[in-house]
Amino acid sequence: ATPTALLVGTGRGAQLGILIKGPEVLESTRRVDTVVLDKTGTITTGRMSLVEVVATDGTDPDELLRIAAALEDASEHPIARAIAAAGIDRLGTLPAVESFQSTQGLGVQGIVDGHAVVAGRQQFLADWALHPGPDLSAAKDAAEARGQTAVLVGWDGEVHGLLVVADTVRPTSAEAITELRSLGLTPVLLTGDNTAAAQHVARAVGIDEVIAEVLPEDKLAVVARLQSEGRVVAMVGDGVNDAAALAQADLGLAMGAGTDVAIEASDLTLVRDDLRTAATAIRLSRRTLRTIK
Ligand code: ADP
Ligand code: MG
């Protein structure tokens, strides 16, 4: 059930699209000194697109896309949506997938055209003894250095190529980080994505502290660890994989277009998908608190 939404600074909060769960939330905004930010969907738009198809020698790039897109069509992940959409767009209808299985934060597997197909992170494919050769590894490193995500695709005991998907940093994110810093908060980027891509995005928006390649179930532990170091943590996220960490944080902020689970786990909801509203919410809450006291 949606709690009664109290508006920060009453009319101002409403205008700005900031929803707060209850008056007790205001107190937390005064104490926070660290803001942990999810990358995909929070600092970036989360709207991914397929930008490159790299097939190994002997693999037809269209066949690689067809098989990967068929598999990803069964997944809800933004990366999967991008690959499936590009496949349908370029190749028309896709083959069916059987025995589909998704492993959060790692990748997907299933049977397509009689092949047992695996797609996802390198460590995920390694579990099936699938390892990319030097050419694919180089293509993967290059994509990640550009801040993009490489999805490795393998079947029949071999990695057949990779698909590169790219996301866009929200145009307002850098300014938001500057504003959060001016409120005395230290920003930390937390993501399940690879370290190189995470660092690229962190540099683009002005964040120095990066915690990458964190599995969804471990995001909560990262927040708890920061708290055990004496930090008072605000967390901004959007995804199902952020919900536990949002609840663990001293102050949880959900991006408005995010998932219901994330919104439910949070203290504040930013109706507009603009990270600058996080800073505004904290500033307004602190001011409201001064007015009340
Ligand atoms: P984030 O923390 O940035 O929201 P996730 O924890 O959802 O990211 O995913 C982490 C990584 O796991 C992705 O960057 C991707 O490499 C891999 N991954 C997750 N789901 C899929 C999928 N359906 N297909 C391919 N790769 C995936
Ligand atoms: Mg996310």
C-alpha cells in the first residue's frame, strides 16, 4: 500500500515532485554524510541500445544476434530489452527459447535452436567453461573503457561473440553531484556493472569513490559496511536489485520511473527522473526541519 505522501516543504515539494513517507524521514536528511548512487537507471537513463556486434571468425554476426536476441527476449533486464529489440528490428521474428533461466547481476541461459546458449558477464560464462579468445577480450576491454557493457555469448562449448550495449548519462547528473557535494555529502557510485564502465561514468559526473561488480544481494552489505565505518548513508536507486540496499540506508531515495519495489523500500520518491531533485529534497527537508524546531 502507498503510504500517505507528505510533501517536503509542503507546496514546494509538490511542485518539485518530491514525495516523502513521513515526518520522521526529515531527521535522517540532517545526519547523512554519504550518498550512494546506483549507476544504471539512476545516474544514467537506463535506456540501453545495441551499438556493436562482434562475432568470432566463423560465426555469422546475424546468427549471433538472432540467437542472443531470442534468449534475451525472455529477460526483463534493460540490457536484454536492448538486445531483443535490436534483434527484432534487424532480423524480424526470433526463434523460441526453452528452459530459460536468469541469474540476477550475471546473465541468462536457455535453449535456442537446439543450442544451450549462455549470455552475460565473463565470470558467468566461465562457470560453463566458456572463455573468450584474445580478439574478443580486446573488443570487450575497449567497449568497457568507453563506459559500455559487453555481453558475451556462447554455445556448443565456445564463445561466439559479444554484443555491446550503451547507456546514456543523464544530462543533469553531473550538476546533481556538485549540488550533493555542496550539501556536505560524499558521493559513492555502486553498481553491478564492470569496473571500467563504472569508472568511466564516475569520471563523467565527478565521483571519486567507485564500488563496482557488486552482485544485487551484496549491495545491502556495501551500505551496511559504510554504516559500520560510522558513515550515515543516503542511497539513490531505481531497480529491484537496489531495494534491499535502499531499505538498509539511513535515507532511501527512489527514482520515480523506477520499479515499485524500489519505491516501496524508500523514504523519498523523486517523481521526476532528475538526480538534482535528490539534492533539492535533502536541502528542503533540512530547511523544513529548522522551521519546525
Ligand atoms: P546495475 O547494478 O548497473 O543496475 P545489474 O546488477 O542489473 O546492474 O547487472 C550487472 C551486470 O550483469 C550487467 O552489467 C551485465 O553485464 C550482467 N547482466 C545482468 N543481466 C543480464 C542479461 N539479461 N543479459 C546479459 N547480461 C546481464
Ligand atoms: Mg539500476
